[in-house]
Amino acid sequence: MASLFRDRSLGLSKRGTMTGTTSSRFSALSVSTTAPATVTVTATASLPSPFGDLPPTLSATDLRDTAYEIFVAACRTSSGKPLTYIPSNSSGSDRSPSPSPSSLSNSPSMQRSITSTAASKVKKALGLRSSSNSGLKRNESSPSSAGKAKRPVTVGELMRVQMRVSETTDSRIRRALLRIAAGQVGKRIESMVLPLELLQQFKSSDFTDQEEYESWQKRNLKILEVGLLLHPHLPLDKSNIASQRLRQIIHGALDRPIETGRNNESMQILRSAVMSLACRSSDGSLSDSCHWADGFPLNLRLYEMLLEACFDANDETSIIEEVDELMELIKKTWGILGINQMLHNLCFAWVLFNRFIATGQVENDLLYAADSQLAEVAKDSKTTKDPTYSKILSSTLSSILGWAEKRLLAYHDTFDSGTIDSMQSIVSLGVSAAKILVEDISNEYRRKRKGEVDVARNRIDTYIRSSLRTAFAQIMEKADSSRRASRNQPNALPVLAILAKGVGELAANEKELFSPILKRWHPFAAGVAVATLHACYGNELKQFISGITELTPDAVQVLRAADKLEKDLVQIAVEDSVDSEDGGKAIIREMPPYEAEAAIANLVRVWIKTQVDRLKEWVDRNLQQEVWNPRANQEGFAPSAVEVLRIIDETLDAFFQLPIPMHPALLPDLMAGLDRCLQYYITKAKSGCGSRNTFVPTMPALTRCTTGAKFQSVWKKKEKSLNSQRRNSQVATMNGNNSLGIPQLCVRINTLQRIRTEMDVLEKRLITHLRNSESAHAEDFSNGFGKKFELSPTACLEGIQQLCEAVSYKIVFHDLRNVLWDGLYVGEPSSSRIEPFLQELEQNLTIISDTVHERVRTRIIADIMKASFDGFLLVLLAGGPSRAFSRQDCQIIEDDFKSLKDLFWANGDGLPADVINKFSSTARDVLPLFRTDTESLVDRFRRLTLETYGSSAKSRLPLPPTSGQWNPTEPNTLLRVLCYRNDEAASKFLKKTYNLPKKL
């Protein structure tokens, strides 16, 4: 018979990844002297049984032997006919000369020969493939005895071998059953307490030695104790006398074997106690059926042993091909064990699952089979409210779910590309168990509408989030280790930058490997995964950002890595949710923006502010020390300007070297800051230098006095006092600081011109930087706003204009005051002409031409010319009481003015003629008034005054205000010519009209 198992080939192609060897279950049974085939599995410990614990003194072998005894007893005929020997071979020529005990059978199905049958219905229902190790190959002969003929393998023999029962033991059991049947003809097996009947049939002489007999007796007594006292079918009253008596007998027999003969007194006492307990019913009456093996969890543990026999003894991961026939016989034990179809389905699901665990978790088909069986369990759970079943169901499913979730809550640690196939089986099994637990057992769930809870989706959601949080923590620890290892290396990446890379790889792997599987139960598996990773990394990033105070390379690397990671995660989420009703909005709402770019921008703005503040401090410090010396720089501008332009250039270079992705966006902030600093420099450079009004003297009041007269004295005193105060103030302002001399002012003008020129250069370099920027776009160049200096160019132009006017009017009205304001035409015009003024003015023009930048030279000389013309007219029209002109002096005046113009013409080498004509137009219009006779001037004055003031001027001519804008058609200009006219007619008019003195 051993040869029936020796040649069964293994389906190794089905389990190519298994390692190791497991010896046959039959090696310890005297089935054959030849070692059976081996199966390459990695055996692991089984899970604790969910059916409940039995006493530790009752071993698995004890349970298996008892289960086999129940199996053989249950399969005997119930026809009432006595058991007979049935030959195992139908061929007369091959029949054994005497019947073998192992061929004794009480059921046609047990005696049935294993022949060619259709594919197993059980395996097909469970989705199990048929093994190449078909039962048909069992029909080979056994070489155990050379003289014996071949005999067919029966289902009964197959069960014996599957349960690892020796032929000797099997023969002893069958022999006992024959004796029991002979003594109790027609009695059903359910009406017997099998261990009690067996104890009565055997003596020590029926065993090979006394030790074996005592062990056998103790096993049966322990079974009686468990089945009747510890786990009875019906609850047992503690005061029950039979239970107390039985407990005493069993405990005594465990110390000293009892006599078990049929008519033995101790045996009769034992029988009385056993039957009294076994035949109890719920209503207190005696039952026809005996309950000794149908109490929970004993019955399930025994039934579990029978179902385990369905697995191939040579290939522990496979169910035998004859499972249909074997299962038909196993179900005959239901009456004894109190098993029904629901308990069978549940127990079989557990056996399939537990076998997968016990055999090294290498055969995924077992998981599929267990999952398929759970589908039947789910149906059962909906149709019963049995509390005992619900308790067992809950315990079993919790054990399955607990094992599955231990792997699924950290599935990144459990599965990889090589083991991903088993993941779907485990997920399916876990989800099935969870759904039954929640939907069919949970009262809370039943109170809700089922549409409100999606158990599968919720479980998968939990698995994804839990596993990814665990994986994230591992990546973070790895990133930290990597950072520590590379701490002393140049350009070592910061931890969060390494972490971002790891998270990105994890997300990609999740999308590629795990999400396609999990999507079966959760439509947005990838979206949930990346949302979880987004949140995990976001928490770390938030802490990092809160600790950043300045822009550093590490900070930029981390924030850029975070920005890239976020874009990748959002892309995965969007792609995963594209077909959803909300377009993925729910998932995206779980991913609040990192705002890494905003954080970078804020840091850059802090950096910009720091640079700008430093530059402003530098401007303040250096301008206080600047002497504006023309000799300090060959090009005639201030060294501080060179330095400030260099700092701005270096700041722009540093800005574009920042490893940030938004140079164009932040450039306006930097340019605005630098622009303000440059404007501040320009403002400081021109401050305190004065303007046109600073140097033009106060215009004296109109008067008409003779030398030595009271009014003249008053005027002179007043004028002297005012001019003295003004001049003292001006002298203190101008001469107290050497930096405000004409050469120094020219250097300031040159400096502003230099800045104006260099701004164009900087802006061109700026465009080059932008073109080389990684994030620049075409529109960054089309729009000039923010890419140029906005304030400084205007400030430069205004500053140059102000300084040129200040230089011009300072020369004319301050430096040359003695030859112009104090000397020209004072007393007799013919003896105080313009030549001294021209000489000194020419010297100043030479100095300025040599000092001022050529691009500003024409402008400043033109301003000096304008100031000279203004000064000339001011002497004529507001020169005070020391000046008086007759009509004969007009030629002197005109000649002097021509000489003044010729100085700037310089025989064609000076200013252009059109410029000279433009600025001399006012003087050219006013000078003819000095040639006009007094009567004509008076008439013109009256007419213009009446035109200006209307009828109110007919009775008395009002005194026209001084506008300072000289014009031959302006009354004030005409009046001033009359005030300085040295003749009688003018004196009379002024005395009569305005009560001014008659004579000078």
C-alpha cells in the first residue's frame, strides 16, 4: 500500500518559489519502509484556533485519533446488518487467502475503489486547480510483500493514511466496532458514547504493551472529561451527582488504570455516570441521542482534524483529488459532532486559511479557496441569529482579519514585486472577513442603512493610510541616516530634500505596484495614498519652514524638492480621480498646498530686504565721508558712486545665483529696493547744495531817493541788513563745507551722470541674467515693468538739473557777487561796466569745462549763461538805489550785453547760436525800454495797467506786483525801468502817482 504514495509526482511548477523539504507524514507510521516523496514548503506555526482552547493535556494526536474513531464509526451502516469482512479486491485470482482487518468496512462508500472520476466539484467551487498528483496514481501496487497481489485503494484506506493512522490501529478500531455492532444490533452510532464503548471492548492484551494501552485508556477518559464535563452540549449544573462521580472516576483512572471488562463493576459505574450525562436533554428528559462530542469547542476541534485530512499528505499545500468522496464521508460525522452546513462552511474556511499559514504562505490558491468559502459563510451569517454560531463566527473572522491586517496595515513591509500576487488574495480575504463582521454581526451597522457604509472602501482606506505612514517613517529614518553618513561630504543634501526624493519614489511605486490591486475595492486608491504621503511630508515641512529665518542653500533645496514632490503627488491624485464625479476635488482638498514657492519667495524677500538695508547703511556711512574731490577719481566722479554701483551689480549677480525657481517673479522686489537705495544716494548727493532760489538775492522794494535823503538811508540800512543776513547765511552754508565748492559740485554732477549711464548698463545685464534664468518666459522680456530702475533715472535728471542751476546761480550771484551785484553799473554806468564780471566768469567757465563730464558740459554752461542773463536783468531792473540810468546809457547796456553773449559764443566754439538766442530773448525784449523816452514809457504803463485792472484803475493807478518774469508788456517791468530812469519826467510821474521822491 505504501507504493500508492511513493510515486506521486509534485506540481513543482506551481510552487517554484518554495524552499526547503518536509518529510512525509507517514514516515512514523509503518506504512512502508520506503521514504515518500517530499514537498518543498517552508513550514511555519499555525495560528491559535479561533474555536476555543481545550485542556493542554489533550494533544493534537489525541484529537486526531478520536476524530478518526468517530469517522470510522459514523461511516458504518445503519441498516442493522452485522458488519462482515469485505474483500478489498474483486478479482478471485488476486484475493488474499484470509481477510485483512484493514479491509473491514461498514460503509459501501468507504469500501469504494478510487477510480477515474470527473474533476472535483469541491475544488472547482473553491477555484482550486486540479493537481497532477491525481488519486488515480494511487492504484500502483505495493512492494511491501513480494507474495501479495495488487489491491485497489479504497476511500477508507485513503482517509486512514491521510490521518496518519497505522494499519494496526485501524484494524483494532474496526474490530471493536464489529464487536459493538454485534452486541447492539440496530442501534445507531449517535445513540452510543463511542469512547465508553471502546473502553469496554479492549483490554491491555489487545495492545502491543501496557504503556500503549494505558495511554489509549487515558485518551478516551480525557475525551469523556472534555466532552461531558468541561465542554458539554448542555450547560452542566455544578451539583450534578453524575458529573461529580464521573470526575472522580476519571481523575482516579488517570493515576491508576481501571478495569474495563464488560461486566466489571468499575466499568458499570463509569457507564452509569457517562450515560446519565450524555443523554441529557434541554427539557430534562432522557434523549435517544448521546451528546458527548457535540459540545463547543470540542466538536469543532475534532471536525477540524477531519477536514485537515483533505490535504495531500505528500503535498501539504494541495487538496487531494478525491476530496469530493472524502468530504461525503466526513459529513457523516455531523450527527455525532453536532455540525451543520453553516459550521462546516465556517470550519472549512478556517482550515483552508490556516493551512496556507502553516505551510509557509506559499500557495495563494489556498487563500482564494478560503475567500471563496467565506462567500458561503457570508450567506449563512445573514440567515441565522444563533448566538453560539455568531460567537464562533466572530472569533474566526477576527483571527483571519487580524492576521490579514497585520500585513495590510504595513503592506509595504509585507509585499514587493516578487510577492505582489499574494497581496490581492490577502486583501480580498481581509475585506471579506471585515464585511461579514461589520455588515452581518455588527448591531451598529444594522441600525444604519447599508448605503451609508462602504466597509471594503473604508478598510482599504485604513490600510493605505496606515501602511504609507509606516513607510514614510521608515523613509524618514533612512533619510536621516543618509544625511548623517554624508555630513562631512561637500554639497550633502539636507534630510527633507532626501526625504522628498524618497517619498516621490514611494508614491511612484505605490501607483505602479499597489494601487492597481487596491483600486478593486477603493476607486481612488492612488489618490488616498498620495494624499497620505502629502500630509506626512507636509507636517515635517511645516516644522522646517517655521524654523527658517533666512535664505540658505539647504532651505532652498528643501523647498524646491518639496515643490517638485507636491506637483508629482497632485498629478497622481488628479490622474487617479479623473473619472470620479467630483473630478478628484475631495482628494485634492486633503492636500492643502505646501506653498513652498511662497515660502521661498518670503525668504528671498527677507534676503532682498537684508541686502537693501545693508546698502542703505553703506550709502549713509560713505556719503558722510565723501569729499567730492575732483582729484579722487580721474574721471571726475565720486568713489562712493563707483562702490554703490558695484554693490548693486554684485547684488544682482547674487540674486540670479540663488537656486530658486522664480527669479522673474521676485526681480521687481529686488529692483524696487535697489532703485530706492540708488534714489536715496542721489538725493543725499544733491542735498544741501542749494538751488536757483538759494542764490538769487531778495528783490528790493521800488523806491526813488536822492543821495543822503531820509528814504535812501532807510532803504540802504534795510537793504544792508537783509543782504548782510542773507550773505552771512549763504557764506556759512557754502564756505563752511569745502564739499560744496564749484569743483565739488561739478563732481556731484558727474557722479549723477555716471549713475545714469551705468543704470542702462545694469539693465542690459539684467536682461542677460533673465535669459539665462531657468524659469524665464517670453513675457518676462516683453513687459519692462519691474525689470528697470523706475525712480533713479528721474532722480538723476532732476538732480543734475538742480545741481547745474545751483552751480550756475552760485557762480553768478554768490561767487561773482562783488563784480555783478555789488559792482556792475553802481554809480556812473560808464565807469562800472561788465568787463570785470566777464573776466571772472570766464575763469569759472574754464574750471567747469575741465571738470564736468562732456555730456553735461553744454547744459551747465547754458545754465550759467541763463543765470548771467538773469543777473544782468536783475541789476538793471532791481539793482537798488545805487543804480540809475539815462536814455544815453542804453548803448553801454546793449554793448555790455553783447559782450556777455559773445563770451558764451566764443567765436563759434561755445554754445550754439540758437541756444544763446533762446536764453537771451527776454533781455533782448527788455533792453529797448532803456532807449525809449520817458513819456512813451509812462503812456504804455498807464495803458497796460488799465487793461490789467480795468475801471478801478482810472482814479488811481495801483502798484503792480513784482512777478519776476520780465516782459516789455508787463506793467511791473515798465514801472521798474521808470524807477531807475534818471530824468525829471520820471521823477514827477512817480512822485505824483506813488508819492516816490522826485530826485535820486
